[in-house]
Amino acid sequence: MIPYAKQSISEDDIEAVVDVLRSDWLTQGPAIERFERAVADYCGVEYAVAVNSGTSALHVACVALNLGPGDVLWTSPNTFVASANCARYCGASVDFVDVNPRTYNLSVDALAAKLEVAERNGTLPKVVVPVHFAGQSCEMQAIRELADRYAFRILEDASHAIGGRYLDRPSGSCAYSDVAVFSFHPVKIITTGEGGMALTNDSELAKRMARLRTHGITRDSSLMTKESEGAWFYQQIELGSNYRMTDVQAALGISQMTRLDAFIQRRREVVNNYNEAFAELPVVVPWQHPDTESAWHLYVIRLRLDQINRSRRDVFDHLRAAGIGVNVHYIPVHTQPYYRNLGFAAGDFPEAERHYRDSITLPIFPALRENQQTQVVAVLEEMLS
């Protein structure tokens, strides 16, 4: 089976992890800070806080942005559920903004229209989470302008996007946002096994997110309610979580960062091959906004179902039977039973639902061999021609 995504682990990666296993530190040692610095420097951002998953990064960011009961977070319905769940962890409400029919990212036009109505109704969001679907940045400059007008905070879900660029800045630079988060799950651009990171240019947000990943505990005397009793002394000053990354994971991440640009280059080669091969097939290949350079975490095509006389399920099952591990991204969040129980229904966000009905994610990862990609293309051509 050719998977839709797969980690790329080198001997250098393995050696980096083994070095940590032979060291005095397995967790919360020097590798954490080195990994944070490597990612921050790559993205051109001041601060980075490593955590144990992208979901954890979203959660600590929401808490640091003071999202809580009575507040509302808006995000895209075309995403993994974590982009919305982070609000629920804080006791906040969730709403969605439909997607752009070309990029499949949160639609700026839909956002602007929804904000106008919310302002009249007194229901403006406290936080908006644009999701950089498949690795292509949202139109962050326009979203920033709306944030300045309507006074909401911006939390970029850049889980798919490390290595990508927007307006000639790296994704994760926080040039237009308060916080950006990455995921380092094995199917993502680089991996730490499991892991995530929250990035910001705000020193206070960085300090608070770092504290929140460690139970809300501080050793900073300026934040304590009493004088330190000795070198062992600490205080829990707020409710945090155990979201710490290990040195083992960070060492893998540091090693992976040295190959990030090579990973992105190979993904672009795969994309170019697909685009060329599919030029005459009844599919829509991913459109790229001229302001963006995608990291290409996913390669998602949309089937022209009216031209092929087959269902998406037929095509999906045929590809799987041929040994091609295609997938679908994403089932719109608002149609999940949990969110239906909160009042959402099918039909609420039609562009996201249309995208879901006819999309298929094809294999893309740096180690995808040319003969494997040729096989993917051949099976799809046979099915659709």
C-alpha cells in the first residue's frame, strides 16, 4: 500500500535520538530550547514554545489569549476537529466561516460579511483561527485588517504549513497574527513523533504558554505570592496542563529541520508531476493564490463527478483496492455529531460541504518514488478516462 503520507527518517535522525537516550536528559533538557530556537529562527519569529501536540499548542494559545466562557471562537469547517475543539476546552463557544471555493481556506469575503452581522448583533468573536489547509496560507493580511477593525485576536492554525510562505515571509512568522501553531505528527512536513509548537512575537504570550504547558507552575519570583523559600521553591499560579515535549522528540525535530527545505522541494516536484499528469483528466487540481507558496502537506484533487459517472466512493475504493492509500480531508467539522448536538446542521456551510463531497487526497511525501507516483497516476487515469 502506498500511503497518502509518511515520515522520512534518516540515519542522522536516528543518531540524534540515540544521543539523547545516552545523555543525562530525556525530557525538558537542552534539546527543547535548541529545537524551539531552530524553528523560531527559520520562521523569523521571536518566540517558540514546544509542546506535545498541535492540539496542545492550540489549547495553550487559546488560554493565553484569555478565551473562556461567554467568548466565541470562529474557524474553518474544512479542518481537523482540533481547530474548533480548542475553544471548547476553554468553555468558549464555536462558530464557523465557510471556505473559499478555490483555496479551500477560510473565505475572507465570508468572514467580512459574517463580522458585519455579528457587530450588529453583539456577537463578535474573541479569536479567529484561520487554517492553512494543505499547507497554503490563508489571506492573512486581509484577515489582519479585519481583526484591527473588529478587535479579535488571530490564532493561525499552521499545522500543515511549516516551510511554506506568504507575502515572502515564512509561514509561522506571526506577521499578521498573535500566535501561530505547528504540528509535528508523522504525516506532517517534519515530525517529532508527536509534537507541536506555538510561535509568537509577544513575550508575555510566550511566557504564559510556556507556563501553561507545565501545570501553570512558575519559579519567577516576580509572579509569586510569597518570597522563595529556597532553590526548590515553585508556585502554581494558574491551571495549566502537562503538555511538555521530551528531549527525545526535540532531538528528532532538530535533525528534521536540517532537511525541511529539501522536503519542501521534493513535495513541489511531486505536485508538478501530478499537475502535469492530470491536465486532461476530469479533476480539479489545487489552485494556488499568487501571494502564497504552499508547503504541500496534502495534495487534494476534486473530482468532476458530473463528467465521470462515478461516485467519489467508487473512485476512492478502486484506488484503495489497487494499493493506493488515498484519504479524504476533511469531513466538515460542523457535521460531526458533537457539533450537531451544539446546533449545527448539514447545509450550514455549503462550500465546505461541496469540497468534502468530491475531494480525494492523493499520496504525497518526500520518499514517494517516481514509479509509485506513476502507479497512482495510471490507476486514476484508468478509472476516469
